[in-house]
Amino acid sequence: MDGHLQNIFNESKRIISKLQLLANFFGDEILYKIYLRSQVIHQMFEQNPELDANNLELFHLQYTASLIELLRKIKKNNEKNVSLLFDEIQLNKELEEKLSNSFYTEKNYKLDQQKQALKINISLRRLYQLLSDDVDEYPFSKNINNFSSRFSQDFYNEVPPELLMELTQYNLSDVYANAHAIIQRKLLGLLCKFDFKTAFFCGLKAGNMVAEVYKFVETDRYFLFYPAKNLFLFCDIAKIENISRSNNISNKEKIIQELKDKNDQLQSRINVTKTYFPSEIKILLAENYRKLTDISFLQNIGNYDAQANILKTMLNTDMI
């Protein structure tokens, strides 16, 4: 074999190797078929010296080289789109990290509910004793208002201001009051009856106003604690039955979960976008493959300018 023919076959193998890499990257069946068919055409010329090897060079020049250029353009465009998706994922991760460093988790909230209920129960027991003994001392446990200041923004249920005002209305004749607290007489009696055993039920907020609702452990009765006035009143649960579900996931935690879900979706899009192949080009390549396998094509391998021109035209369109 002379040097000219050897160069043609070596160059043909190099071009086919490039096509193989791109077929592997896109993982598209029609590309694999075209790659395999190109190998068959190469072997046909290499194993049949009577065939004009210049036609193999012409085949690659007009068809395979244009196809490789087209695939590279698609790949480059896909990589640009993938890069934008990665940037969005990174921004979401940075925001997620910032939020993670600044919110109280559901676990914190549940644990502190128990601590807050214990503080309330101890404070009410002491209030009962002080009122009974007519002693004017501060009855509340240390930092009793910290719970609402920490968790109300993220975990408390939003209610209309009018409703919160309604829930905190009372008659002076129905309450015990001193310089430190106001509590309904019947509520204090019921607390004493059930040995001051209550549990946190939910938090309510309306603008800057917050309130806490507690449930008697051994009965289906509720009362409200309004920290702004250290006020304790029975709570008609029917008035908040549609909104008083325990809100155990903070707003920030919800955002973090949404960011995680969004990144999962973006990652899925990346996997698809990376190897995206325009349907119009698939149709063209399927037609080209059909022609490559046509026996008449092999007999007239130099006469495929029309198909080659269509392929080249694809490089100058906006469908990629």
C-alpha cells in the first residue's frame, strides 16, 4: 500500500474515532448506527483495493466531518446550558447554607415546647400560691418569653389580628389580677384540679402580637397565654380549629427543603440537557443512516452532495 492510501486510511480511522467519542457522549442509537456504518464503509475501501480510496476521503470530507462539526456544536451549546444550571445549583446551595445557619429546626422546636410547657406549669402553680397567700411577688420562671421570641416568626400560625384580640378579651369580674399577671378564676381552679399538667398545643401570631395555646393533659380543654400582658384565659378551640394545627416546620426549613428539591430537579435537567439532541436533527440523521445502508449508496458513494449539503445547512440554523 502506497503512502497516499495509507494516509487516507489513517485519517479515516482518526475521523471515525472522533465520531465514536461523540456517539458515546450522546448515547443516541442513531449515532451508534452511523458510527458502525462508517466503520463498514471504511473497511469496504480498505479491504477492496480496486475501489477508489479517494471516495472514502470525499465521504468523510462531505459527510462525517460535517456531522462531527454539527455534534460538537450541539455539545458545546449543551455544555453552556449545563453550566447555567450548575451556577443555579451553586447559588441555591449557598442560600441553603445561609438559612441553615440561622433557623431553628423542628427538633429544637419540639424539645423547647416541652421546656416551655414546664415553665408555664411551674409559673402557674406559683401564681396560684401567691394569689392564695396574697403575696405580691413575680411568679414567672426565668426567660418565659424567650420561647415565643425564638420560634414565633418561623413556627407560629398566622391569624387575623381581630381574632387574636377576640381571644384576649375578658371581664374584670371573671379574673384574678395583680401587678404581674391576669388569669381567669375558673381557669386557675381547673389548673389546680388537674395539678397544673398542661402541654404546649400551638402558637399564634398576628403582626407583632403573639400568643401560646396550651392543652390540659387529661381533658380536652385549652387555654391561651398572651405574653404581652401575662394574660391567661380559656381558649375556645373551635375558633382556631382551622389554623391551630401544630406547625412543626419553620418557614426557613420549608425554603431549605424547596431549595433541595429544586436542586434535585436541576440535576435531573443537567443529565438530560448534557446529551440533548434536537428532534429535527434526529430525523435528518435517521434519513442519512437509511441512505448509508442503501446498496445504491455504496455503488455511487461519490454522489451524496444533496444529503451532505442538508447536513451542513443544519450548522447554520437556530434549532440547536
